[in-house]
Amino acid sequence: MASKHNSKQVAAVSSVDDATDQHSVGPDRAEQARRRADLFAAHASPLADVGYGLDVPSSTIDKLRKSGLGPRTFKIGRRLYVHQDDLRDWLRQLRDQEGK
């Protein structure tokens, strides 16, 4: 015997699937713009927030830093921070290297 689904249950499952699909796609453009504005508004940002603000995994930023190719950092307590000027300089270097 075929099971019958309650229309409310099907709608709830459908809305969960839609929310999951939207989440897996990533942040929309407005969210990305807000992240970047927040990142550049601060004098210094935690290293993890740099990746978040640029929509790049923080592990990638950390690997670049460890290999000497990432932004200059400084430490307060146990956390690494990036000064805004150093972040902008690093981004300019990346842009200039890409243009060559």
C-alpha cells in the first residue's frame, strides 16, 4: 500500500531542502559586500576574519602566511591579527603579480 504524505510535511521538507541548497551555494553578493566593508573598516582584523571577509577559507590564508606569501601578521595573546594597511598592501601585491 502506498503511503500518503501530509501536504504540510512535504512543504516542510521542501523548505528545508531549499534552505540547504541556498546555504551550500554560499553568501549572496550583498553579504559578501558587507563582509568586505567590515573587514576594511577595522584598523586590525583577526586572521580568521580576513579569510571570511575575502570569502576564502581561513586555512588557505594561514597556509599562505606560513609559507611567507600571506599578509603580514602580529600577535595579541594567542591570536594573529592583520593590520588594515598590511592587508591592503598584500592585496595590491597579489593584483600586481596577476597583471604580469
